[in-house]
Amino acid sequence: MYYRDPNDSSKVEWFLSNKKGVWFYDFCVREAKSILEYNGSRWHPTSEQVEEFGDELMVIIGKSFKQQFEKDQLKLNVARDRGFKVFVVRSDFTMQQKSVIITEFINYTKEQLI
């Protein structure tokens, strides 16, 4: 398993690279080819926000809603193109939504490891 632990420098996020960059993933079980991403709503816009705000600047990151959304999608597609199944939990999801996605991630990961 790969994840970032600020108290243990041996615990780092999984990453993949391609010609466009290096992409870090929040939680990865490499053997199961499963990734769980956590996207905070301040940093990661939704497709609905892109439709509404488009080229408007996200002040906190200095990119437009559209640019950041496209970057996030590229990151997810890099993993998918390498055969990983990616699960995304957003900070603005309800606890029930988060629970469902995390349970799906756990079940999928277990199935891959059997």
C-alpha cells in the first residue's frame, strides 16, 4: 500500500509518470491495481463548476476551473490507461456517499487480491 504519512517518511504516495508529468495518487494498492483519490472541493472543481465558471480563475491555485478540471481528469486517465481502477471521494460528498465509495474500493481491492 502506498499513502502519505507526514510522521513516517517511508510512507509516500504512489506515483505514475508520462510525458506530461508525474502524477501522485493518495492511496494505492498496487497489487490490486486500485487507487482511492480524495479531492478537496477547494482544489478540485466539478464538471458542473467548469460549466458555470469555465475560464474564471480559482484564486487558491492560480488556474481556471477548466484548466484544473482537465488536469485532474488527465491524472485519473493516466492511472486508468495503466490498468488501475480509480475511486474518487470528494470532500463535499455526504458521509453516506463517501462510505459507499470507500466500501466499493475495499471490496474491489479484496476481489483483486484473491
